[in-house]
Amino acid sequence: DEVSEDTGHSDQTVLGIDLGVNSLAVSSTGTFWQGDDYDHWCREFEKRRGEMQQRGTQAAHKALLRLGKREEAWRKQYIHTIANELVSEAVEHDCDVIAFEDLSDIRERLPHAKWHHVWAFRRLFEYVSYKAPEQGVSVEQVEPTHTSQRCSRTDCGFTHDGNRQGEHFECQKCGYELNA
């Protein structure tokens, strides 16, 4: 019942990145980049924006413009930090490739993802795409089909629908386990 999947990287080590609603990113090594802090600050900025819009004064309008610039800078810095950590993770594990799931149709695949998550996914891929080659690591997008069922151990790679049970992953072939 193995699902055959040719990733085209038989002689390379690949760091897989899964994007999601609960966690902004999860690497195939089991490292999580949670979205809680990101979500919290997005809500805070939204709340402040609403308060300023209700005032309706010229001073509030100017403050709103400043807040927008501050929010944009904060978002970019937050995603840059995660991008740097992802590239470091790849280098630390001697990976040749960082593989993101294809972002096409991500709104349909993750209908519960908020707009700021979709923005973060795209920006994260963009940042990693220019940072990773500086470290000798290439970046690509792969079809997400079966990626959550594929063992991320470089000496295994076994793909089976029984490997993934909800948020728990256990390879049926080699026994490798992690929270998915």
C-alpha cells in the first residue's frame, strides 16, 4: 500500500516545509514555528486601527498611517526571522534543498487560514528563496499531495497513508515518530 512518489532528489537531502493554520510552518525535522504570537499582534494592530478609525479626527488619521507603516515593518521582520531560522535549520541538517508545498490554490486548501497567514506563507517563501542560495541551499515548491504521509528521515522516505494519524506521524517502515 506504499504510495510511489518521485521527488527527483534521490542524491540530495531535502528539508520539507509544511504550512498550516495552527503553525505558520513545520519543518520535516519536527521544528514548529507557531502562529500564536503572529496572530496576537495582528489582532492588536487591528484593534488599534479600529479605535483610531472611530475617532475620525485628522490626528487619528495621521496616527493610523504611522501605525500602518509600523505594522508592515513588524510583519516583515517577523517573517524575516522565521526565514533565517528555516535556512539555518537546513544548513544545520546538511540539506541541499528546502521544499515548500506549492502555494497555488492555498486559500482553497487552507480555507480557515486568515488573510495574514496567506500573506505570511507567500512572503516566507519569497524571503527563504533569496536567503537560502547564499548558503548553498536551493528552494523549490512541490505538490503537497502525500507530503504529510512521507517519512522525512533521509535514509527512509517511505510514503504510506497509515504513517499519519491526525497530528501524529509514525513511519510504518522505520518507526520514526514526530508531531505532525
